[in-house]
Amino acid sequence: MVTEACKKNHVTVNGLVAKPSKEVFPTDKITFRKDQITQIITVLDIPESRLGAKLVDMYRRNDTPAEAYQHLELLKLSKEHYRKNGTGRPTKKDRRDIDEFGNEIKTDEEEEN
């Protein structure tokens, strides 16, 4: 997954496009886009050997601004507001209800004028 992102030039290290074999060092800033957020990770140290996923946070710091996460939450809420997950496309009855609702708004505005 990361190799594919590197090949598409979606990953940068210190502002330069990174290849999959790019070597990183402590204090390097890695920038990539995930879930419609531009993530910024700073490398704190390089482990001597491979380690489990739970221990990775000791070697990196997430510098992504909090506003980016708030923006993601707003996107999720706006998608859920339109139509709940798993409900599929609107039925014929739903479309009629939507059309009637739109017509009611137009007639209300005309009455006010």
C-alpha cells in the first residue's frame, strides 16, 4: 500500500517526493494523504530491529494539525446526514417525498411574496 502511494508521488520526505526505497533519518518529516487528510509524521528515532505495531509510536510523532481531524469529522457527518450507510439509493416513494418537500418550500416562498 505504501509502495503504491510512493510510486504515485503521494508521499514526501522533507518536501521532496519519496521513492519506496527512500531512507529516512531522525527529524525527517514524512507527509502523505490518508482518508482525505494530509498526515504529517516526524521520525524521532530509528529502531535497531523490526518491532510490533504497538511500539511504533515510540519512534514517531504525529504533527498533523487538529483542524484536519475536525474537517474529517465534518465530512463524515455530512455524508451521514444525506443518507445513512447501508440504505442504498432512494426508493420511488423517497424520491416522491423529496420532490413534494421541494414543492412545499417553493409554495411557501411564493405565499410570503
